[in-house]
Amino acid sequence: MKKATLYFNNIKLNPSQINKLRGYVGNVFAEHDLIHNHDNVTGKSIYRYPLIQFKIIDNTPCIIAMTEKAVQIFTKIFMGLDEIVIDGRKIPINEKI
């Protein structure tokens, strides 16, 4: 199984803010239901194991993609995110690893 992890080393979030990172990325890449698990047409929840997950590991926010399809979407996230907005605050992404 393919897996990829993106760490945002220059960003500090509280554990309660990780859902806001997920929401921001889900809105920016709304066409990819694997990120937000909602049907793009009806808006209803898609009940499945989350193949793209948002976590804080060692105080660092990260995005984890599992399976080949999720890694393909993950590549678009990696290349497309230059900033995130959390609680109205623009946070530049200076480092991605």
C-alpha cells in the first residue's frame, strides 16, 4: 500500500485546530471527496475509512495519505498549498517535508 506524509514544520496549531486545517484543505480541493468525505453533488457524508487524514504528530501538523489514489490527490495538495487560513489568520507555508 502506498503512503505519503506531508509535515508543516513552520506551522504550530493547537490540537483543537486540526479540524480547521482539514476544513481549509477540503474547501480548497473540494473536487476531491477523499479529503472531506462528502458527496460533491448531494453534500451527504460518505461513510468510509478516511484515506487522507489530518493529524498533529510531535506538535507538527501533517497530512497523511493512504492508498495509491489518495497519494495522487496528496500530490496536488503538496504542490498547490502555499498558505493556509486558520481562524482568519493567513499562515504561509515556508517548508514542506
